[in-house]
Amino acid sequence: MIQPKRWLAVLVAVCSSLAFSQETQEGRLMRFPDIYKDKVVFSYAGDLWLASTSGGIASRITSHVGRELFPKFSPDGKRIAFTGQYDGNFNVYVMPSTGGQPKQLTFYQGSAQPLNDRMGIHDEVVTWTPDSKRIVFLSRRDASNGWVKREFSVSIDGGLPQPLPMDQGGLLSYSPDGNRVAYNMIFRNFRTWKRYTGGLAQSITLYDLKHKQSSGRPVTMPPFAHEFPAYV
């Protein structure tokens, strides 16, 4: 017969084992992955993790109490840009792709009230310029209302963010030569409107950066939403 104290020790050991097993196997809320060659970076539990695209153990590369989201490898693979929630605000940060001390690039304080979940967040990292020298992000810093977002870019060396020539927009992708972008003029990616076909359904538009002019009409047409443009 096992004595009461022995039963308690066995129960604690079993519960600890189950909790550890569940913790190591759960991993089901990984978000915002980005791939460079054989590496993938993603957000999990508010931190950034780095792993091999062939599988294996992921390494946590950030551990701040605030959230780190939307990681993006630079085209040359040397850096990772992300949106970090440090000091209560969301801003753009950059760090070495192997991990290290993040460098803050934007210092936007946001509005008096934080955005609700369906509106997204301030200073969301979207992509890099093809030369790996600037990070493109979304911001409402010059918006006349809470609905409109616009793409800005900031240098990896710091300095003031510069707006892209489009007066509003959401996600975008650069063409291989860097002369054009395919982008969503409307940004509503965090809304839960399934099969939505109304006036805020996104389309994909081309913009010629070299000549600073739009294609004039979307390359995809409503009524359905077309999101996440990407040159391949």
C-alpha cells in the first residue's frame, strides 16, 4: 500500500509531467510567419521565435513583457523588423536576424485611446524596400479620422518616417525591380466579416513609384475581397 504522503508525491509528479507535456506540445497560436531561405520567424505568446523551415526546435529571440508582432526579414536576410509594444506604445523596431538588442526606429505615441482589435495597431510593419535599407509600415499619424491608414517608410539608421506617395493604403508588395507596388488601398484585415462583399471589400491596385502614378483601376475587381498582394 502506498502511504498518503507517497500518493501526494506521485500525484504532484504526474500533474507536473502532464503540464510539461502539454506545454511543450501545444504551440497552436503561432502567427505572422515570415521566411528567408531556410529560416522562419514568427510571433508566439507575444514574443518572436526563430526556427528552421524543415522543422525542429524554435529559439525565442525576444523576451520583453510587451508584445512583438509582424516580424519581417530584410531582403538580404541580415535583419528582422517588427512592431514592438514597449513602454505601452506600438512602434517599429529592427534587430539582427540571429537575435540581439532591438533598435527603436519610430516614436509615435498614438492617440489618447488605444485602437480596438478590429482596427489593427499603430505602426504595423508591412515589408522592406528591396534594397534592405528602409522598413515600410502602416500608420494613422497624419489621418483625419480613425479609418484611414497610410504606408510610411523609415531608415534602418533612424530619422523621420517618410510617407509613400499613395495617400492611403494597407498591405503591399514591391515588384522585383522596386519600381512598382501592388497594394490594398483599403485596410480591414483584422475584421471578422466573412464573405463580405460591401464597400470595404479590398481590391489590389498597382502604383508606379518611378512615375508616381496609379494604374487607375484595380487589377482585381469586387465584389469579393482580395488581400495580401505578393509579387512572385
